[in-house]
Amino acid sequence: LNCKVQRNKLDNVSWNGIEVQGGSDAVLQRNTLTNIRGNGIQLSGTNRAALTNNNVSGIRLSGIVANDAKTVSIADNLVSNVGQDAISAARNEALEVLRNFVGYADKVGTEGAAGNIGRNGINVSRSNNAIVEDNNVVNAVSNGLQISGSDNVQVISNLITNSGARGLYASGGNNGLITLVGNTFADFIIGE
């Protein structure tokens, strides 16, 4: 089963804005989601998935959620004003989180309101072989980037500022190798 969800505008949805479960290939791109009472985009159990160039704002729960995929790329999205994590990825075999603007009003760097990300900017959990690169994260209430239970995670050239707790938090004792290269963390501490 292949699934393409492209160029849609969803507003005032009573649960998840877009939800895809299973399938071999999923492409979710250039969608605009506002005032969603569940998660903005919820993806689970796909073989390959690409979530690109979506604009997600005014979400009660998390902005973009991708779980249990073999290969998933979350790239070039704008996510702001969410109640929980802006981007959450769990139990993925290969994960890319690239060039996203989290907590910003636009992709040219206009900051959104303080605390407009209710929990973590990017949350990577139990996902090995992950690349988190060239993301801009601002104004998360908790951590700019949280990594837990993951191995072989590369964190490269991200700009993470003004988080309420930490810029990077590698939580728990069950993380493997996490490589940091060329990141900028400002206005908080770096967690352990």
C-alpha cells in the first residue's frame, strides 16, 4: 500500500490531523495543519516514509509523530504552538530529522512566542541509526533535543536556543553512541 497526502489544508480537526498506519511507502508533504485537538501528523508502522515541507501549528498534543517505521525522513517542516513535543520519533530503525524549524513563526527565523513548544523540540526515543541535522529549535518548555534509549545517533549542525530546561538531554542509562558535531546551544545547560 502506497500513500500520498499532499497539499491539503486542515483546520479545526477534532482528533489527529493526518494519521497513516502501516503501508510500504508514505509521502506526506506540503500540508498545512492548524487548530488540531490531537497530534498534527501521526505516522506509524510504515516501511518507508517522508514527511516534508509541512506547516503544523496550533496543535493540542504533538506536532509530528513518527513511530515504528523502518525508514523515516522528517525534513523541512515548520512546527509551532504545540502542547507536547514538536517532533517525536520512537522505535524507528533508520531516522532522519533534517532542516526543520521548530518554535519559529516562519522559515526565515522569526521566533514564535516563548514556550510555544509545550515539551521537547525534538524527541528521539528508541530509534537507532538516527541523524538529527541542521534543525533550528527555539522556545521549547523542556528540552530542545531529547534522546533516550537510542544508539548511533548523529547530532550535526543544529541551532537550539532558549529551551526551558536543556538544549540537549540524553536521558536514561540505555543510550549508546551519540555523536555531536558543530551544534550551537544557547541560553541553557547541556544535559547528560
